[in-house]
Amino acid sequence: MPPASVSPIMRRRRLGQHLRRLRELAGFTGEQVVERVKWASASKLSRLENGRSRPDPEDIAALLDLYGAEEEVRRELSATARAAGDMREWLRKTYPVMTEQQREWAQLEAGCVEICEYNPVLVPGLLQTPGYARVRITSARLVGEGRRTADHLELEVQAREARQALLSRSLDAPRYTAVLEEAAFGHRAGPPEVLREQLDKLHELSTLPNISLHVLPRDTRLDNGYVAPTAFSLYRFADQLDPETLAIEGGYTDFVSTDTNILNNYKVVFEWLRAAALSTTDTRSWLAEASERLAETTAESTVGSGPATAPAQRRRHSGRLTER
């Protein structure tokens, strides 16, 4: 049974997949369906099938009538449509604080049994300290978003912390694995005190049984010179009917897909990166040693090239990649 916190967005995607399958089995094109149910445009059906709109019960009933759906299927999809309906109510009950910027990520993370993330330059939002988050949020707003008040900044930080609660909850906490490039802790990522606090938090999180962290040192070379082009996240859900999902964080625009072919490529890449990175044990040592070095840095000094290479780095093993 899926966790109670499962997001309506996943129910919309599941409903859309079922509706598309029923339409194809009934032998209708999208244009034929729109003509039969007398909708104003084909985009309405497209949005329903792609899980991008709130389903109206009357619209769903009209489609099920047209497709000749059996009674059991009608009951199941009607229940799914109801669960996919009220996003605001779900957010209110699940998260006491949430902002527009954080909402999309919260919707993806809810109901997950496994999350895998890779980031070449930043610590992912689910792992950030409030200090690191403030630096990241403030820097992002320098481009195209104008100035925001201090209250708005703190609301954004609180929303990020609200998302993080799922990693340490006592029931149905997801399995979380992250591969982090050493650059995420470099001198451009923030002041020494902020970076040290972030390193200490990662070290603490790495002791939780459901969390596996892997640092990828800067001089690690993957076979064939492969370089992952972007940060990405993979989500697998408790209910097997909910499609696995890929999210690519693009800075100012994000991409989300449930396309199996695309998703499988990123799953392969993630395994390559994890194999090349430090083990969980060596990562824990790396984090502790990097934090100790930052502790020796005075408040006025600048971190030169990020935390010095830890001895644990020397114990890493090489990744193995093959041509595709």
C-alpha cells in the first residue's frame, strides 16, 4: 500500500497513462475523441493523458463511457481521479510551509520508496543546511528574479526544510542515494563556516540506514572520458502503478519525464557515477576530514580550492564504463 503522503501529481500521471491505454485499445485517435465528447480543443485531452491538468469527474466519466470501460476499471479510475484532484488540500495537510519554488520537488518526492540524485556543482536541496540553502537561494535570485524580502527568503528555507523531513521520518522513509562532486564544496559554494556546517550535516546524514552518500573527487576520471552533462534525480514509488520519474534540474527551467527509454539512460549513468565515486565508508571519512580542515580556516580567510583532498580519496576504485 502506498504511503498516505503520495502526491496528487503522481495520481494524475497514473490516470493519464490509463486513459491513453484505454483510448488506444478502443481504437480512437485523439482528434476522434475530442470530436465525440465535443471538447473545444485537443489540448484538453493531451493535458489529461500527460497528467498536466486537474481531472474533472464529468470529463473522466465521458471518456470512460466512450471507451466502453468495464465497471471495475471505472471504479478504479474514478478513485484515482478523486485522489488526483485537490493539490492545495494535499499540500496543506502534508507540508505546513511550502512555496511555489519548492512545490514541484515536494510533489515528486512524496510517496517515493527510492530517490537517486547526482549533482556536479551543488548539494541537493534534500541535504542542504539552512545556511547553505540561503546562499543558494540568494545567488539564484540575482538573475531575473529581482530582490526578495528577508521574510520571503526565510519562507523558502523553511519550505526546503519541510521537504527534508521525509528522509528521517520513522515510517516509510525512502531509500536515498546521492553522488556529489567535490566541486559542491569548493570555495565558490559559500563561506568556510557555511561549508563546514554543510559537511557536518552530510556526515550526520550518512549514518542513517536509508541514506547512502558518495563523493566523486575532482580528479576521478571515468572510462572513455565520460562526463555527466547535468544534475538529475530519479524517483521510484511505493505503488508500482506509479511511473518511475526523471527530473533534470536546469537552473532556470526543469525537465520531468516518465519516458522509459530516457529514464533508463540516466539510470545507467547514475550507476557509472556511483561506481566511480568513493564508497559510503570512504565518503564518511572524506566528509569528516574535509570539515576538520575547514575548522582550521579563520573566519577572514578564503578557502583556496575547496576542501583539500582527503586520504580517503586515495582508496577509491575506478569506474568502469563501456561505449554505448
